[in-house]
Amino acid sequence: MKLTDTQIKFYKDQGYLIVENIFSKEEINTLKESAKIFEELKFSPNVICEKNGSIRSVFSPNNKVDSYDWLCKQKRLVEPARQLIGNDVYMYQFKLNNKKALSDECWEWHQDFPYWHLDDGVRFPDMVSIMILFQDTTILHGALLFIPKSHKDGVVDFEEKKHLQIRKNENKKNNLINSLNNDLKYTVKKDLIISNEENIAVGEGGIGTCIFFHPNLFHASNSNLSPIDRNTAIITYNDIENLPSNQDRPDFLCSRNYDAIKFEEREINSER
Ligand code: SIN
Ligand code: MN
């Protein structure tokens, strides 16, 4: 799938692009079904749980489940990523984010690039993330919220979190992974969200919709007070010439496989 010039221009100007119907309902249902295996793998380091025990995120699901390996190599994702970045890409990070029905789990306002730049040593924001909606998603389900054009400001000031500063001094390793729970390490200074109040947009869409977003876009998401689970996959591609210089974080957070992705033409296989 190739993006049109108008779509590319829109992304560059707004910092996001929503494209509906990239994946079929059948494909998404196969992906959802195959994610059930992670319930049995809750104690793996790449599976992050909420305090109530439900799964918040699964990192690198492609290493365990074939249908996720299939997903991240799809031409429908890789070709637009190449167009938006302007070079060959490799997969930097892949995560599944779940929000249980009727729960108060949320994501604070943040940019993604500070983690990749400050913690992993990636120089340029020549990256793109793609969120794939696993069900019809509205604001009621805790859809992605974002501020269009906020990617143009580069990395902005963080909200100071004193309790995280104390933890940082205590344990470097914990500091590198504590961005995974609902107390994010780098959050956008509240004043910047307040001054953009009028501009907040919602990433709503039907099952199989993809939201492409820039690593510096301010984004967040609310709790899911609807009676159905909100599940999503977020795949980040990076320019093959923009490699990280630090290897402190585990490779399920910052991939060490820098090979340019080759498209996979086969159909999704629910058996593997
Ligand atoms: C994220 O910012 O990585 C997650 C946002 C979400 O799952 O709503
Ligand atoms: Mn994010």
C-alpha cells in the first residue's frame, strides 16, 4: 500500500495520519485470538502487568507468535513507513497495549522520542509509530488523544516528577524500565497541554484502522470505561541509518536487529 502525496503532506504537517480499513476484521480477529497465549506468559520480562494483574503491554510479541511476526512485515505498514521516513526501515519496537473494559488505566501526556533519544541514544526522530486498532475505538474506549502539529516543537520540557528522580538515583536499571508502567518517566509539562486545550484530537476509527504518528507528537489516552476491552498494537519503524548508540535497555524495548524489513506477502496463519 502506497500513501498518496496528499497523505504524506498531511502527516508531515499534522504529525499523524489515520487510514481506515488497512486490516480486515478476520485478520484482526486472528491476531486477537493468538494474543491469548500471553496470559500464560505473565511472568516474562517483556509482559508488563497493571497493579490489578491484567496485562498492560506485551513487548516484541513477534518473537513468540507467528501472526505478529507476519504483522510487522506487512507491506501495508512497511511501505508507508518507508515513504514517511524517506529511507529503508527496520523495526525498532513492537508492543501490544491493552486496556481492560471498565478500568481506569491510562497513559499520561508524553512524547515517545525522549525515551529513544535520551535512553537509547537515537539521534534523529526519523521514526514512525503505527497504532493498529483491534476493535472499533472511540473516546469511550480510551482512544489515543493527541495534539496535531505538536511534533514541530522537537523534544519539549518534561513535567518534573520528584519521586522518579529519587528512584533514578537509587537504581539505574529500574530507571531505564520504569517508563513501562502508568507512571511515565518523561511526560510533557502540563502548561503545554493546557495551552493546547482547544487542539486536542481523538484517534477514533473502526477495527483494522491504522494511526501513523510522529515520535515527537504529544499523545496520551484515557481510561476505558466502556464494557469492551480496548486492545491495540503499536509498531515503531526507524531509519536504518539512525541506529541507537546505547544498549542499556533490553532488546524487547530497543531492537538490536537492524536489518531492513523485507515485505512478507503470505497470508496470516492462525495455526502458528
Ligand atoms: C503509548 O503512548 O505508547 C500508548 C498509548 C495507548 O495505548 O493509548
Ligand atoms: Mn507513546
